Amino acid sequence: MSHDSVWGSRPHGYGKGARQCRICNHRAGLIRKYSLELCRQCFREQASRIGFIKYR
């Protein structure tokens, strides 16, 4: 059995592997608060459009 046939062979129903950014499908740096489900890079790009205001 090679590595290619095993990699991603089972679905992830929980944990970090189960969630991804809704814009770029990236799995790291995910912001889940308020059900945003955005990675931090996409959040910085979209924050003003969503309605977040930077105070400092």
C-alpha cells in the first residue's frame, strides 16, 4: 500500500481536518467565532466588507 492510496482515504468528521476556510479552503488559522469559518488571511481582506471595524 503506497502513501498516495492512504493519504486522505477517510473522511474527517471532527477536528482541524473537518473544517476549512469558506473562501480559500485553507485549514490553518481558522476563525470560527460568530460562525465566520474564515482563515485569518481571508478575514483581514474581507473584514470591512463583513462589518468589522478596526479601532486601533
